[in-house]
Amino acid sequence: MNNQVANGVDVMNNELVEQSEQQEAINNEEELAKKLYRLRKLNEEQAIEDERYQREIAESDEWYQPSKKKRANQIEYVEALIENYYHRRLQENPYYRYKDRNGTVSKKTSTTYDYNDEELINSLPDELLKKTAKKAELKKLFQSEKVDGRKKIITDNEGHPITEDGEIIKGVIAKEKTEVTIKTTK
């Protein structure tokens, strides 16, 4: 109870000091010296508060990190189990997807392209090189087919895409990657 009264008095004193500081102006060097002293003391108080804050944050972080690391390892382990199960089910049924009140497990397939610019310039015919100055335009020339409701680039055995004209583009390697997406409900 005494702490609350003391805190209340401190708050009232601070409010009075703030009000008086807002209403006054510095008129001579003696007042300037007092204000400089007040500013120095306020900066010292702030530095002490900042130091205490940083110490408390460090202590809190020190306490928090072991449990966070342990939980992250557990999450990683459970996700690996779920992914393993999902991949096994995906081999049985390529359209497999799981959804219930606790969350969903599905797949996302994406294609990434690795470019070798020097080899690409050497392997492209001159007319294609003039037409496709940008890599995004080059992708439009790749032959594709619809698989599982999405566009899939047709490649040779080494992963090089094939154009609509049947030419193999040697400077590009298309890699298809399937990621398992695990989403829990909130």
C-alpha cells in the first residue's frame, strides 16, 4: 500500500514539474545552468532505465531460449513424421490431400530454372535470341502439358526444356520441386 502511495506522489510530482516546465522560459544564465543540470539528470535516469530494461530483456531471453529451442525441435520432429506419412500416401494416390478440424496437409509443386547464361547464348538460334531478350519471354517458348491441373514443362532426360519447335534449350535446367504444406487451424 505504501508503494502505491509513493508511486502516486511521484506521478503527481512529475506532472507538476512537467506543467511548470511547459509554462516557463529561460530568462538568464542561472536558469540555463539549472535546465542543463535537469537535462543531464534526465539523461542519466534514462540511461539507468535503458540499462535495466536491456538486462531484464537479456534475463528473460535467457530463460525463454531453452524452452523455445526444445519446442522448435519437437515441432520439426512432428512435421517430419507428417511429411513422411504424406509422401507414402502420395505414392499410393497422387491426388491425396488431408483436411480435418485440426488442419490440412497438401502438396505444392513448383518449377525452378537454373540458367547458364553463356551456354544459353551459345545454344539458342539467332532468331530465338533476338525474340527472347528476357528469361520470362524464354519460358513462354517451352513446350508444356497439363498434369494434375497445372502446367508442366516438358524436358529431356537431363532436365533441359524443349521448345514448341522441338529444340532442346541447353542453357536451362528445369527442376520440379514438391513441397508438403502443413497448416494447423488456429
